[in-house]
Amino acid sequence: MAEKILLEAKDLVKEFPAKGRKKVHAVSHVDLTIRAGETLALVGESGCGKSTLGRTLIGLIPPTAGTVTFEGTDLTALSQKELAPYRRQMQLIFQDPYASLDPRMTVRDIVAEPLETYGVCPDRAATTQRVRELLDEVGIPEEFLYRYPHQFSGGQRQRIGIARAIALRPRLIVCDEPVSALDVSVQSQILNLLKDLQERFALTYLFISHDLSVVRFMADRVAVMFLGKLCEVGTGADVYARPLHPYTRFLLEAIPQADPRLRDDEKNLLQGEIPSPIDPPAGCRFHTRCPYATDRCRTEPPSLRPLEGRLVACHRAEEL
Amino acid sequence: MDEYTLKIEHLSSGFFTERGYVPAVDDVSLTIGKGQVVGIVGESGCGKSMIARSVMGLLKYPGRITGGSIILAGQELTGLTDRQLQPIRGKDMAMIFQEPMTSLNPVVPVGKQMREALLLHENMSKAEAKAEVIRMLSHVGISEPEKRYNAYPHELSGGLRQRVMIAMAMICRPKLLIADEPTTALDVTIEAQILRLIRDLSRETGMSVLLISHNLGVIAQMCDKVYVMYAGKIVEQADALTLFDKRAHPYTRGLMDSVIRLDASPQRLPAIGGVVPNLLRLPAGCAFAPRCPHAREICHTERPELEQIGPGHWCRCFERGRS
């Protein structure tokens, strides 16, 4: 695996204004590195801030504080104009293939748009030819060139979204729940496609998902997020075989296993709901749901520290 | 008294559209015993939700039941008018949906919505009904039920809303609960809580459950018996252990192979090629034949019947056991 760092976030904060003088603490002091050529998965439950973090990392949302460095350049210090050449190197694939494609545009125009915006091809004919090649790369037959999004299935639409995302030959693609809206059999096709494209075009993925099975298949490294903070970062193999953070452990145990012999009526379930990001708990943000919380967890926020070849934010990681 | 809570025989239902009849459910037979949890698994458009709506009498024009019978606790439901169904719906059978927000009234506090069912079906005063609602809210694990009684749906989280839906469905102690993708919109830790709640309620009260899901994990964890559906037909049925151990139909096997394992990371995932067929233009032979890696000539020309291949194990395939 490549060790070169492509993107690095330091002390990244994103807050949104809420009712009154309150703030939604969507991303709170996150440090994260993405290495060239890897798939880093960002996993967590809804509202944990994973999509906001993904969008802040590629400059779609300006951070409240902190820096994002892309190959040594601090993106947060750049003007919108200066940011443009970096933007084309960072693309996004969306969750909902029904909402993310303009229903009034043909497939040709949808995929051609980024090419035209950046003036990649000399003329219209060359652009159309390039669109054909891109569609071929994602498995959409070229006779569908002038069809509209509603004439495609969910899986085909997601392929079109992927063709658009790879059109500018980006370095980094943020995949935000790219298969959550798809049926299982189609889901496998899209995941395989993403892996093939990664190999072919040396892509780096930030793969955002709530689905731990999908993450297991896709990720080289996994970052687990809870309420705006990272709890654990490590290789997929390490994190799944021996999760160190209690939240990671509960997440993995909660997955319904597709084997009736593995039914466990007594298994330990995480109680309660996710606290509000408007008023996050003091200390460790997970302490209100954590059965192992002590007084220290209730007052002192744990930092993300190295342990057993990964990073963990838990005061009690060693003893548990 | 019938031994089955629900007995569906040769049910067909579909939509009459401008482009022709869409056979969403084609000759489906299914039984659910008392206290049993029975699953229907399949992908979008396979007809699984259409069965649920047929049973509940919730098909809207242009959808219609075109044949067969649905017997709930000994009573035939097909042919009943909406008015005749009303005392049964909500009382003897109830349904919960994937997205509780679409089935809750956004402008009425949840407690009041739940009370309606009791005032309609049970001979209770308003005060008695309110007490019963609060008892039920607490029973499904909602803290501070007196406070939640007056909450509007938008004030609750997704998990809480689904608990409210379950409490609402349970309030008249139905014989049958139909749960259509009840946890698909929920996070995994909340999903586990809701599944356990449904199972515990079924065990406690002897209520039967028809669980509809695309998720084989949910099916494996919950169901006694499972029906696998493809393009409107049942292609395989067995008790859960048999189905997962001795999966016979190529579609069932394709689905199960697509499940990602957590203890390994292969370079590629097995996938079922192609897409679900258009119900308006079903192939002449087996509906799965165009996607099936084992299809022979006969599979493209003739439609296989559902045949028994083991104790309680049925499969609709010419090639089963050979491929």
C-alpha cells in the first residue's frame, strides 16, 4: 500500500447555526489522513457527521476551523478561484441515484457537463466520444447515450453518476453511501465496479457508509465516527477482528448475521439513542450510551491516541 | 378455529395500467401458524409488499386482487368491502411500514393517534384508552411515556417513531402483525433493538408476524419459516435453517452469496448479473432464466412449478439439485 499522504485534515471543525444562539457541532476537532491509492471508510450512524466531514474535506463546505491539506497545499487558505484546479481532482458520488441526476438532461449531457465546464475536449464531437468511453468504462451500453435518467434502473443510474465522477480523472472520490439505495444483487455489481475503477485509474476513495458489511469489503482502513468525533481508526482487518472502542464493538455486534445458527437472543445491545449534536455530552461523547463509562469519561474528553497499531479515543481501551 | 393465523391460497394481485396488466403477485400460497414469525425475502419489485397490502386490503386503484383467497383466523378476507374490513384492520391484523413518518399523522400528537384505535375497536372511555396507550408506550420501551403521549411525530427520532408505530399496531392485540421492512430506515444499533422488540412481543402474546425484508441478516435472525420471492412468484420456501443450509434455487443462492462476510475480504463479490425483469414483459420460461448461470433450454421455454424437494422445503426450478 502507498504510504504517501494525499489529503490531511488537522483539527477540523464544522459547526452549523441552530435555533437561538446554539450550534450544531457536526464535526469536532477531527484529525484524519487519507493515503494515496487507499480506500478509507468513514463509518457511523445517521447524524454522526460523516457526510459533513466528507464534504468539508473536499472543500464543498467551508470549515469553521482547522486545515485541510491536499498534497501539501492548504486548501482552506485558498480563494474559490484558486480552489478550482483542486476541485476537479476531488469528486463526489451520491447516495440517491434518483435525486442526483437532473431528470431533464440526457445521459450524454449529464456525463459531458464536467468535461465542458473544464474545457477538457476541443469540440462537441470529441466530448460525445469521451462520454461514450466513460459510459463504456462503467458498463452502460452506448446506445443509451440519449436516454433520460428515468429510463434507467437504480443500479444503472448509479453507474451514470460514477461515469460523471470519473470524467475529469480525479485523484480522490468521496463515495457517500453509494449503494445504500440499491438491492443486494445490484449492490455487489456497483462495489465490484468501484474496486475495478480504483485499480485502473489509481483512485483514492473516502467511502462513507453506515453499512458495516459494505465497509468491510471496500475499506483498507476504517475510521469510526460518533457524534462529530472519531472513536477508532485502523485497518479493516484489525478493527473487525478486534475492535478496541466499545462503540465499534457494539456496532459490529448489532449487525444481523445472515445465519440462523448465529441467533443470539441475549446478545448485548447498545441501549438508548444518539444524543443531540446541538448539546453533545461533556467528556467522552459516547459516555451516555456506554456501559463502561466512569467519572473520568463523563468529564474528560478522550484524545485519539495510538494503541495496538491503530488510533483509539477511549480512556479505558486497554482494560476492556 | 383454524390452525393457521393466516392462510393465503393461490393469491394473485396486480395493477391494471395503460400498458397492460402488471402481475405483481402471481399464484402465491403461504401459511403462518400461531405465534410464528414468517419471512418473505426478495428484491424491490418482487411483489413482497404487494402481498402485505393485499392482506390488509390496502390496494388502491389500479391495483386489485385478481384471484385466490386470504383467510385470517378462519375468516375469508377477499371480497370484503372496505367497510366490512374496517373492524378487522387494526384489530385482528395491523401493519408497520419502513418509514413511520409517512404513516403517522404529522399534526396529531402520537398518543391521540394511538387512542383512536382503542376508541374505534374497543369499548373504552377516553381516560381508559389514554391509560392503555401510556401502558403500551412504556411496554415498547419508550421512556417518559406520559410526556411522549403529547409529542408530535416530528419531535421523535426515527427509532422512537418506529417504536410508536409498533405500539400503535400492538394496541388492540392483533393476531397478525405485518412488518414491511420495519428496520430498513434505521441505524444498525436501533435496528437490533426494534427486531428484539418485535420478537419479544410475538413470544409474549402469541402474535404471528409476517416479516417482509430484503435483508437476509434480518430474515435469518427473526424467522421460523421463509419464502423467497422473485418476479411475483415464490421460488423457494423452507424453515429458516433448511433454507440457509440447503438453499436450492439459483436465485436464493445468488442472494446468499451476495451477502458480505465480515471475517474475510475477498477481491470481488459474487453478484447476480442483469436486472429484475419487467413484469409487463416476463420471459416465456422461468422468470429468473435470463440471469441464471445454470439455465438450460427448457428454462427459457417452460415455466417450472413449485415442487417439494425435502420436508417442508419447496423449490421452483428445473435444475435444482443438479447445478
